[in-house]
Amino acid sequence: GGVVSADYADPKGQGRITVVGAPAEEPEAPADWADVDQSAWYAAAVNYVIENGVMGSTDAGVKVFTPNGTVTRATVYQTLYNMAGKPAVAEAASFSDVAGKWYADSAAWAEDVGLTTGDGTGAYAGDRNVTRAEIATIFARYAALNNMVTAAGDLSTYADVADVAEWAKDGMCVAVGSGIIGGKPGNLLDPNGTAVRTELATILMNYSKLSPGYTVETVAIEVPETDGVPAHTIPAIVTLPEGEGKYPAVVMLHGTGSDKHEAGGGYDLAAPAMALSGIATIRFDFVGNGESTASYADYSYTSANLDAKAAADYMAGLESIDGDKLAVMGWSQGGTNALLAAAEYPETFQAVITWSGALELGILFSDFDAAYATAKKDGSYTLTFDWREPLPVGVRWFEDVKNTDVRKEIAKIQAPVLAINGDQDTTVTPDNAVAIAQATQNGRSWLIKGADHTYNIFTGDFTAITQTINVGIGFLEETFNGALEPAYAASVSKYGNVTTTLPVDLFDGAGYAVGDILKITVGDQTIEAPYGTAYANVDNGSVIVLPDASTGTIAIAINMGNFASTYNVTSDTPIVFAMGEKEGYLEEYEIRNIDSLRTNDRADYASDEVFANFRPVVMGDIAEGVLFRSSSPVNPELGRSTYADALVEKAGVKTAINLADSQEELAAYEGYADSYYATLNVVALDMGVDFAAEDFNAKLKTGLEFLIANEGPYVIHCNEGKDRAGFTAALLEAVCGASVGEIVEDYMHSYENYYHVEYHSDRWFSIANSNIIKTLCTITGTETEADMEKADLKAAAEAYLIGTVGLTAEQVAALQSALTTPVTAEKAA
């Protein structure tokens, strides 16, 4: 149960530590350490870890650091444990290989705080050497657990970036961007190199320079005798965002018999998260609760109001707080108190949040009147719980509850109110949140799916409590700032879609809903776009904001375009969302929202052809049996590939123009090697969806040249066979003399096939107008549908292929010949 210190021996000098005693790490002066060269590059870091007791000697008898000794997993976690002050651990680690080891306590701590789950086999693997990539990942995770302010670095500038494994990229980006880990000579990251002790010392020193982005102070607030409530002191914790400015603040009220930390430390999680979003907090113990030295018998609605007001006044008096932007929030009975405080002090509290706020507190007693009578007789009634010590409930509490019509009081609240509840809460049922929202003048409710009264915090799964915190942050940011905190690009897809760092929960809290039009500031550019659920909710070329289900964050994209390049988005570009027009796009969204109409179940479709979106293209001068279009015959994601592959084989296709995949992606698909598709002539173009992009047209040129050079029949496809394939098919149809009507009808077959869109319905025409009609306008260089229909479509397509795609006139003629010349039976065979 020891720590790394001089009491451990390392006979091999390799950083492998053997227990020889029961040591306690003590800070020392490094000057007399035999192998620490004070002129070496690592001297400052080694001095830091020695002086602060973070790392110690590797020899029991001599003060030696062993600068080039390798580092084990146990050593890394042990040093972090030392840095944390070696907190006591309640339980031994669950790992199979740590009992009796010198690092048993640090292993238990690392597991307890969520820093490691072991090596995946049930073992800790503490004696295994670690790589630089592993250390970077560990420290990035530790920084996140401690709410440290970090930044994502650009790994592409390093010569060996390709050596960074996929699992290590995020951690390495954070470690590099935050200055935790640096490069090595030759502009190398050396991610797979075994770390040595001097490197670990440097990383530890660098990590120590990070800050959490907020400050925490313990204060005591004096509350004078008022309205029969005795004078008392409320112990409080103030958490302030770091930096200059006037911040909004929240007064956090705890529930029955709890304290300022709240159930499972829920408020201890919420306060830092709010601070990192620019919101200050004060959480305190009500009279007679927690560290308060007063009697719980003095606690009542009245005392809670006084305490909440005293805390609010304290915050308003701080230089860094905007006293006009104070909110009050409360959990359980604290939620009731928050509502009553807001009703009592409307000039003080400008917003209210309740977590499982209760409208009726008489439910705490099986017989309220009998308990009240006992309190009047004995001075208090002892309320017992299964989960805590009994509480002496005073007469004043009973009087306040009996004489206060909570619904009538909260009806006075004009400030915005957000009532949050777990939908599985059996203590304060979800209907309370709905009733609170209805009773207030400006209220809204939000249910957290799967959450109980404590938002599942005692299960060890923090998903629900995190959602609850984020929803509240979104509500406060929109209420006080009129916009959400700046988001940044977490990732950019090959199509230019930007997945941001902003959790969807903040949108929920802010009240942004599908169908709203949002105002988005991207760097120094401001645009408006609807909040939807799919790219097709908007016209081609239009911006759409939507949730990314895979990350739980907000994404922003251009339908059939590249948002990142259009708006010059980098990882440093701030993206700010604000409300534009509530429900301003809702009617249009409801017409366009068709994703729910599509399934991946063959039984829901009339035929294999419909399910696979497979069909021949025969119009204009295109010969029968020459050209086909389809969903992907190889990508199994939509469950259609085997059907499409069989139909491609049945059609005798010889050449495939694959608009979606790279060659590497093709080869990686399950079942590809055994497919008919694998026998074809295939060009894998890996195209984006921005039809105007140079890259798109360059790849389209490659694909069409491949078509010209190979025998038909041909199939063109992307993933769904709808968008990229739809554009390409329209261009080929036009250059072969098809009419506008024929092209539109063929394009819309994909929507009829996938989404069961009714032929020539309002939805059908809406989709056509926002997609294929715009595509044909692009090809013809016209602004309106009327002008497009007057244009010579075939000539325009020829000009587009030459001027935009880059084919020669001879190649265009060869393309037309390939598509309009029938395939002989011999060739098809």
C-alpha cells in the first residue's frame, strides 16, 4: 500500500519498482541526487516532481532518479495519485493482479475516479511499460475528469502522425494542444515509443500548469434574525468562472435534510460545469443542514427564503457578478424552495430551475396533521428516513406548508422557469414538472429519460445527471445571454459536415426545437438556418442544423454542400447559436421530414428493386439495358447491398461507377470479396456531396472517363443511390437528350422507393423543387425553373461537362455514344 519513494529499489535501473518497506512520499530538495544533471533539459521537471513529492528515488539506499528508466502503467497512475494528495480509498481495486502490490492504493483510486478500467481482461497490468500515446491518453482523461481547460492540437504537422493509433488520436490531440506533451527531435510525436522517467516528469510538470477554468472559495454568510427565524450562519461554496467579466450566477438550494453538495455530490458536479460555461454558483447549507450549527427545527419555507436571498445578495455584491442576472435552482424540496424564493423576491431572481421540484410536501408524512400536532406539543416532529439520520421538523415548517398554496404563489413568477424531472422518478413524479410549468407564467418542463429522483447518480452512470446539468446550462445561457456558449468543430466529415462540441442537451435547455430557425454566427459571418433532423429537410445548397446521434452533439451542414470549406471552419472557429424565429420553419419541416418513413426492412417494400432503389435508366437517347442506378451493392449499412448486388448481376452489369467509397473502404466491407460486384470493373471515387466543389468535379471527370474506357452495361451508385447518383444520373440523362419531366420523374423515384412519398403529392413537388429542379438550374446556368425549362438542356449539359467537369468535346461525344449504343447480347454476357 505504498507510494513511489526512496524506499523502493530498482536494481535494474529500468523504472521497475520493488517494495522494500512501507514508505510515505516526502518532498525533497533535488540538489544532492546523484544522477540529476542540473544543466540538462529535464532538470526543471525533475526538480518539480522531487520537490513536490510526485516522483521519488528508484534506489532504496541512494537518491537516484534514473532519468532514462522506463515507465510502467502503475508508475503513471501512482504519480497522479501522489499529485492528488494520496486521498484515502474506501475499497480495494477490483483488478485481479493488484493485491499486495506497492501500487494497490493508487490502482484503487484510479479505478474509483474513473481514470482506468484496466487492460480489458480484468487485470490492471501495472508492471507493463507504457507508450507516449498511452500516457497522453491517460493525462487527457485526467484533465477532463478535473475539468481542466484544454485545447485540441493539430497533429498533422508532425512527421509521424500516421503512427498515432485511432484510439489514441483524441488523447494525443488534447495532450499536444494543451502543452501536456511535446514533440521530439525530428518533429516526431513518437507515439509508440516507450516513455522514460524524465518524459513523465516533464508531462507531470506541464499538467500542473493547467487550470480548471474556475475558482472555488468557501464562505460563511450571516443571516440576521428575521420574522421569527433566529440569526444564523450559512456555510457556502462559491464557484466563479476564471477571467474578467460580469457573470450570471445561480443560487443552488438543496433538498430535504441534504447539504450543499447534494445527493451523490450532484451539485459538486454541476457547479464546475456551470463555471466552465461562464455561470457562477453558490451552494450552501440551509439552516440546520450540513455544516450549519443551527437547529434543523428552525428550517422552514420562511428560513429557506431568507437563506436564498442572503446567498443572492452575497453574489450580487461580488465584482465579477452581474446582479441583474441571478437565478435560483433547487433539487426536490429545494425546488419547492426555489419557486417560493422567486415568487417572494421577483426583483432578485430572474430565472428558476427545479430538479424534481415538489408541489406538495405533505407527502413526506403518512399523517400530516398528526405529525403537526406532535410538533406543536413537543416542539418538533422526528422525521425518519431509510437513507439518513432522523430530522427534527419544527412547528414553523408545518405552519408554512399548511398555510402556503404553492401553486398560487408560483403563479406570481414572471421569470422564465424550467422544471426538470426524471421520467422514472417515483419520489417526486414527473407530473410535478408539468404542473409547475403550467402554473407559472413563463414555464417549461423537460423530462430526463430513464432518470430517477437522484438522476441515477448513485448507479455510477452519470449520463442522466450530466444531461440534467447541461439542460439547465442551456436554459440559463439563452435566458441571460440570448445565445449559447461558443461551440467549436470537434470533427469535420469528408463531406464538410461539422460536428460541434456543443451537447444537444444545451439546445434542449435553451428551448431550441425542430422547426425553429436559428441565428448562427460562424467566426465573423452570421447566417440563419433551420434546426432539423436530416439534410433533406432543406434545399440543396442550404444550411441545416441537426443533432449528431453518434456523439450527442450538434452538427451543422450544407445539404449537398461543404459547410466547413464554405465558411472556413477550423478547430479555432467559434460557432454561436441563438434563436432566430420560433417555429419559423416548422410547417416546411413537417412536409420534408421523411426519414421516419424509411426502414431497412425488406418486408416494408413492394419489391427487391424498390428496396434496393435499383432501376434502369432509359430516356432520351439512352439505350435500353445500358445504364442502371442503384443503392450501394457493397455497403451493408442500409441492409440493401445483397439485394442490389443480385440485381446488378441479373442486369449483366460489367462496369460500376462508385461515387461513395474509396478503394480501401470497398475492400473492408464484409462480404465484398464474395460479391458479384467484386468481379466488375469498378472506379471508387470517394466523392463528397458538394456538387460545385472542384474536388467533386475532378472525381466526376475521372468516373466518366472510366465509363468511356470500359464496356457496359453500367451502374452508377453512391450509398442510397439518391443524391450523388441522382446528380450524376440527371447530368447523363440531360446530355443524352432527356426532357426535364423525364429527369424529374426518375429523380423522384428514389423518394418514392425509399420514403413511400406519394406520386405528385405536395410533398413530392416540394422535394423536387428543392433538389432536382435546383440541380437542373445549376446545369443550365439559370436562376428560375421557368428559365431552366426554356433552356436547351442537352446543349447546357454538354457545356457543363466541358466547362465545369473538364471533359473534352470528344470525350462528351464518346460518353454519349457509350450510353446510346445498345449493348449486344454477346457483350452483355
